[in-house]
Amino acid sequence: MHTVLDSEIKLHNRVIKNRVVFHPMEGCDGTYDGAVDELTRRRYLRFARSGAGIIWFEATAVCPEGRANPRQLYLSENTKASFKSLIDEVKAVSLEANGFEPVIIVQLTHSGRFSKPNGTPEPIVAYRNPHWEIGKENQPYVIATDDYCKTIPEKYYNAAILAREAGFDGIDVKCCHGYLFNEFLSAKERDGIYGGSLENRTRLYLDCIDSVRNAVGEDIFVTTRLNACDCFPYPYGYGVDENNNIDLTETKLIIKGLYDKGIRLINLTLGNPYLIPHINRPCINAPEDGNVGMERIYNVTKELKTEFKDMLFIASGLTYPGENAMSYAERIIDEGVADFAGFGRLTFAYPDFYRDYLEKGELDKKKLCLKCSKCSQLMRAGTVAGCPVRDSEVYMPFFREFVK
């Protein structure tokens, strides 16, 4: 069938074959040294057959202390070969199944506040944030010193070189969902060169973008998954005013700075999945109707696209419409609200949804994501993440054992 989602678009020197993006969905199933493992490979080979134009590889740590769990992927000299093997196989499988190779982007990250490299919290924070720490006030926090922050760009530089050698097409410098760089965006009360002014609060983020660009030159492109706003009450997050209304003034200044650095693709998101998951992934049993969440994401994305017409944006939250997800995705592309449609939870539950849509003109209702958040429950329980409902043979045993 013909659909606007199947239209090509140019990004830097590459042609993206369609507008469907598989979001970075962490499986927490690498080896303990950070290499690709059996379930990791299974997941991405399922994604390879999907027909998606972009596969956004999950959060991959740049240093051991910045890992969000003991089995988070970690790109190092010791693990590089496992990444390269998987990327080569993903491209080969997609070429055979779909007639093209997807663009594969790696999301480089430092987990910051959510660091848990040994299975217990070892948070490295930009500042003490009482809103984020409700019920966790007595947890041992390490505030990232200015001296420590100055070492991070080199970690990104080294990881970027490895990413290029592994065969990735693009590198995402992650700045969303409360992880380290995103937390710095709200560090207005922090002293030193990384706090206070917007210039200071974005310093580490932009320095790491520069490091990645210096590492790879024009060989591969640099992009970012960016929180447009945190949706935390003022002053504990950025992107809201004193009346707790969304205010994208600083977001627009950041995007202008990213554009000036040559970035032409931004994967937009909102909120924090640890504290307010319904903001970036509307779901059932949430404190607000999911359609309210969809409208919020739509309005934020539209406002930013209207101002930055030459920037390509990926919209989020598209799993929520269920059987109407594809028509909704077509609408936002047709209206010029976004350039790509990003899918997260749906890829766990129903990785071949796009192929089905192209071949049958509709999605199989029996395969749809139920928006039940069981995949997130698995992650929070410290085990591998996947869909225990639609991929029950693999993931239901983990759910029964680890989620009580």
C-alpha cells in the first residue's frame, strides 16, 4: 500500500528509506562486561525484519560507573566486536527482507542519577533535587564535581571512535529522561562552570557533542534524543515556567545551538519515565487520560517544528493510539508536525507491525501493545526487559520470577 510513512528523506549524505523509527528501547540483557548477548541479538534481528528506516540502538554506556544496570550495554575495546557482529547481521537481514539497510544510531549515555552498575543504586548527580529524591533522601548520592565532569568528554570521544569502528551510522548524545546531561539542564542552583546560567548548564552536553564530532569527523552523523521539557514542578526541572506551564524558551535556545553545531535530527521526548512515565509514554491506569498526553506531545513537537523548519524531528508517544497508531503517524507527517514517527513499546510487543501495515493496510489487534507497562516493570525489577504478554514464551518466565 502507499503511505506517506514509506517516503524517503535525506539526512546528511544518507537517504532514509522511510519515516518509521524504532526508539532506543533498553533490554537490560547484555553481558556483565557490556557486550551484546543472546537476547540482545534476538531483539535486534527481529527489528531488522521490520522494515523500519531507522533503528535507534538502545542506551549504551560510555563508562562503567555510568551504567544503569549491571547488564546495560557498554561500548569498550573489549565489547566492540560484539556490536560490529550484530550491526553487520542486522544490515544483512534487513537487506534480504526489505531490500535496504536501515540507518542504525547508537545512543551513548551516562546514567548519572540512575547509575546502578553493580545492581544497587550508585547515583552520580548534577545536584541534589528534592523533587526527584522523594522517599530516597537517605540514599548515598555523589555529586559530580567539576573535575569529574571535565573527564566525561574524553569518555564520549573514545566511545564515538569505537562506535564508528563498529559500523554505526549515527551517534546520539543522550540528553533526556533525567539522565546526567538532562539533569544538568535544570541545575540553576549549582555553583561552578556547570551550573547557573543556561550556557553553564548546557556546557557538558555541548562539550560532549563536540567531542563526538571531533572523534568521527564527517564519517558518521551526530544527533540527540532531547527532553523538550521535564514537566516537573518549577524549579526542579527545565522547560516549565513559575506557574508550571510548559515554556520552551530555553529549549529553543538549545536547539538553535545544536543546529549551529551541524545537528539536523532530534529525537524529541518529554518527562521522566521513572517518576512520571505517562508524560512520554501515555498508558492505561495513568493519572491523566492518555489522549491528554498525546495532545501535549503533539503541541510541543509542533511548536518546535514550526520554529525550526530545517531541523528534522522524531515524534514520540505513538504506541498509545493502538490500532490507529499508523493513521496517527501519517497525520503528523502529513501536517508537517514531525518528520519521523518514533515507536517504542510497540516494537517490543509487535516488531513486525510496519511490515504488516504495508502488506495488509492495518495492524493485527491481537499483536498490539496493551500499554500495561509490564516491560517497564521487568526493567525496574532488575531483570531483562521485553513484552511478557505478546512475547510470552521468552519474557513471561522472567515476569513471574522477578515481578511480584
